[in-house]
Amino acid sequence: MKLEHYISELLYKYDCVVVPGLGGFVANYKSATILLVQNTFSPPSKSISFNKNLNTNDGLLANLIAQKEGVGFDLAIKQIEDRVASINHDLKIKKRVLLQDVGTLFLDGENRTQFEPQNTVNYLLGSYGLDVFQKQPILRATIEEKITKEFIDRTAPLAVVKTGNSKKWMYAAALIPLAFLAGWMPNNVDLSGDLSYANLNPFTPEVKTVYVPIKSDFVFNEIKASSVKDQIALADESTYFLDVTFDETIDPVVVQLKEIPIAEAVSTYVATAKEELHYHIIGGCFSEKRNAKKMVKKLKKEGFDAFIIGKRKDLWAVSYNSFTTKKEAVNALASAQNHNSKAWVLHK
């Protein structure tokens, strides 16, 4: 019986395959990698490791062997025990045991079981069809800017002989701006000194404005009055005064403002979906549901968050607790095995 063949088949579907009496092979997700030195690209995969402490039989491997070999469940367990005994014997005599497509088991200098994954098979179904490939780097040619000139059968250009007339025209052209400026200045420069606005004429002198206050003959006569009657007596005939008295017997007008109702607070709470629990620590399976309920009641009294997760192969499965991640479930498995050595982790 090729035990490693069935282990390899289960690693495609499950993250943990337990071989009773030997240990458990754990598959963890590994991201895609790039080796810059070798220019090698590897797709996402499962990294296989070995844990000797995971040796409790969960029935997964024995059930597959029973189906494939066409034998009973008990006989399948017997075949596993025989193969495990052979592996342990080879390890004791310092032999390296190769499990094809899985890895190699051996004992180190301190007689501890070590495992080297073979990494020849990608057990991640999501990477099916993706292979490791190597890409040669792109060689980009450097561009050197070079300017080359080639003179092929070219005759020397004819020399231009300058005459004395050209120099005369150059002098005449230089005198034209000076003659224009000499004719413009007498007609446009204002030397009167009467300009007081801004201009672009540099020859106009700047005139500063001097402030002169205005004199007025108006005289303000201050009239002092000690009371309202004095103000009325001193007022001229064109001023009129109105005497107003208030009747205190009349009730004042009361204005009632309309009350604005206060809007009720609206709750902004949004219910969030509860995290799905896929990893369960199984404590037992029962054909009768009432027996499963008894175990749940007993575990709850002992402090476990136990419940029935449903039927599994016509048996009611009772869980000590359930978790969202595999890491949480494995950490809690030790506590459950202290209470029940046959407790195991189910991924559902």
C-alpha cells in the first residue's frame, strides 16, 4: 500500500492530514515568489510542514484507503499501523524515509524527527495549470549620442571680400537713431515745470503738492440745557414736540410662538453579518441526537461553548468550540484534548 499516495491526494482538499502514530502533515498557503537572481517566477502554492504531535486518528486517511482499496475501515487502520511501524523502524536506524510527492522524514543528531518537503507538487487548486517559469532579462542597448560629420568631395566656400562702401553704410545706420532723438527732444520735452501728473518724460521736474487749510467764518454755539423743558424753551418756532402718554390699564399683547417639534433620533446601527465558523473541534459523534444533546449539556457545564454542528456521515457531531481560522482551532485543540484525548479538528 502506497501510504504517501493517499496523503498526497488528501493534501489537495484538506489543510491537515493526520497519520495515526506518526504525525500530521500541515499545508499552509504560500504567496507567489520571485527570485531576482535566477529571474524565476513561482505561482502561489501550499507549503507542507510536519507536526509530530498531531497523531490522533480523525478517520480521514483510513476512510479514503477503505474506499480506494475496497476494504473495511478496521482493515484500513491496520494497514496504516503496519506502514507507520515500518517508517518508525527505519527512522530509529537512522534511515531517511522518502514519501513520494510529500517529503522526507529523518532523525537529527538529537533524535528529533525532521521533515524536508519535496516541493515537486503544487497542492493549491487555485494555481492549477500555473508552472514555475524563468524569464530572461531584457537587454536594453545604451544610446551614445555621437555627431559625426563627413565631408566628401566638398569644395571650399568662396571668400567674401568686404569693400569700403559697406563700412560707410554701417556708420550711417548707427547715426539714424541719434538724429531722430535730436529732433524729438526740443518738441516734446516740457521744461515749464507746470506738469504734476505721472509720465514717462525723464526731463519733467517733479512738483510736490503743498496742503493749504481752508478758513471758515462759521461759529458753533454750544447750548446747554438741563432738562426737556429747557430744550423746548430754547427751541425755535419751526420745531414741534409730541407729548405721548401710555395707558397702563390696558393689558399688553402677548405673542405666543409656535413650538417646533424635535425630531426623534434615528438609529444608524447597521447589522453586520456574523463571521462564518469553518473550523470545529469535534468531541464526539452519535447516531442518536439525544445522546449528542447530553454531551453538549455536559460540556457547557464544564465551561465549553459546545453545540451540535449537524450530521456528518449519518452521525450527530458535537463541537467543543468553533473558530474562523485554522490557527485558532489548532491552538484550542490542546485544551480540548486535555479533557478528551480523542478530540480533533474538522474543517467544514
